[in-house]
Amino acid sequence: MKKFTWLALVLAAVLIISACGAGKGNTDSGNAAGNGNASGNKNTESGSDNGGNADQKQYKIGISQIAEHPSLDATREGFLAALKDAGIEVGKNLEVDLNNAQGDPTNNLSIAQKLAGADNDLILAIATPSAMAVAEEEQETPTLFAAVTDPLAAKLVDNLDKPGANISGASDTNPEAITRLMNFIAANFPDVKSVGLVINEGEPNAVVMADIAEEALKANGIELVRAAVTNTSEVQQAAESLVGRVDALYITLDNMVVSAIDTLIEIANEEKLPLFSSDRDTVERGAFATVGFKYYDHGYQVGQMAVDILKNGAKPGDMKVTVPDKLDFILNLKAAQDMGIEVTDAMKKEVADQEQNLIQP
């Protein structure tokens, strides 16, 4: 009888230990998977972030992007990379609602309204039109913007150092970059007396940059000739209308125009017109020169801001709007050949990091 009692007690203890172990395993599994419901775990921090490993809290981010082109895509990729490095990763503990307006203002507004009505932990707006639409519709969810030329002119913030509302981010334009590029044209292309600009006047960012370029060119005795477009399909005709009237071409961070960059490059090559741009990615595609930076790094910087908001409870209104500070000349030597440009030693000397920013044929 004693043997039976002792054996029964041992078996009972084993069963209890096994049950506890199984219960713990099911709980961990549920948190990691999130059961497809980000909001269900929104306020529950299930574990700490160890060395960049994904934590067990579930996050949901809505993204509005005005159009597809290399700079904006690189911005988004950099943003998500910063989150991943901090342990917030798509497929593990992050759900991303990615929306692309394909350059359509109606789509852009619809996306902003959709995101305003969704249950997101944070919203990212890529490019000025997307940021303006989101800011108009959303005042509660923490919002960050990227690839915005002038947050003040777009009325996204009232103060760059302390935005104050529930929105902040990073501008992708330093006026110094535009001025340096225009001065480069004046110093190295003495035959250039006029520069053609295809522009969507409906994009505030494009207008701001065009005005800065026009002032810098005027100081050098060079005229800026504008050719307006209202949609991407008009870019080719607008560019062709400048042929014979200008000695070089320039494009701003104009989302509508950059979406048709291949058309502009083709015309520049055929007509032997130097094509200058406002971003590195466009130079890598075939424009000749810019003063710029990597948009991936730009997006990564905004991603770090997002991490601070999601993990540490930082308020966007307390976060300074940043601008690019690591500017350098970027020259595409293959594009120079295609456009009939003789790249001089003086041009090359403008490039500080020649290993990275002299793009070879």
C-alpha cells in the first residue's frame, strides 16, 4: 500500500511539471505569431529587445508613397532596415500596410483617408504630396515624413527644431546642394546660357527647388526656362519643347517628372544636352551630375526616429526635423560619354569621395 501511494505521488508530480511547461510554450508561440492581430498586442510588451532580436510586441505601420521611383523606393527600404536592425521586422512582429498612389492625386487622398481610419501604431508618408494629404487627415497617430523638400512651405510643421504637433521627419533638401550644383554648371560649362526645367507646378517641393535654382543661375548670368507638365505622359513633349531653346537640362525632386526619368535621359543623350538632377539615384540611372546623398541613408534616419517612437514612447512633436548634412558631388562618367561631356580634372576635384561618387562606365 505504501509503494502504491509513493508511486502515485511521483506520477502526479510529473504530470504537473509537464502541464506547466506546455502552458508556457503555448504563450510564447502566441505572442511571436501575434495571431495576425497587431492591435491585440499593441499595449503588451512581452519581452525585451536583446541585441537587435525581434521583441514580442506586435507593431503595425501604414505607409503612403506618392509614386514609384528609385529615390522613394530606397527611402522606404532604408526606413524598414532601421526598424529591422532594432528588432522590428516584417514577418515577425511588424505588419506594414504599404500604399502607392502611382502619382495620382485622387489615389493619394484616398490613401490618406484610409490610413487615418486604420489602427496603426505609426504612419510614414514618403514625398511631399503624401505627407500633406496624411497631415490633413490624421492628427492622432504618430506620423513621420521622408523625402519632403520644404516641410515649412508645405505647412507640415511650424518649426523645424520643435514641430510641436504629432508629426516630424526628415527633409531631403538642403538649399546649399542646389546652389552648389548651379554654381558647378556656371563654372564648368561656360557655353551654357540657359537651363531647361521640366516641372509639375502643382508640387510645392518642385516649385521651391526651381526657385532656388533660378536665383542661383541668375546670379551667374544663366536663364532658367521652365516647361510645365500636369501628368507623367506630358514629360516627353515638354522636354522636346526645350530642345533648341536651352543648353542643358535640370530636374528637381519632382515626383511626376522623376517617374519619367528614362525619357529625359534618352532625349539628353540624343541631343547631347547635359542633364543635371537633384538626387543620387537619378544620376545612377543616367543623369550626369548632382550634389546629393543616398536616399537609403535618408530613410534609415527616419526609421531610427520611428524606433524611438515605437519603443521609447518619443513624441514626434519633440523631434527635430533633419536635413541632409553629408553632401557631395556625384558624377556619372558613363552618362558624360553618352551626352558628349568632357569630364575635366576640375570637375572631378569637386567630388570629395571619388571612390563612391565617381560612377564609372
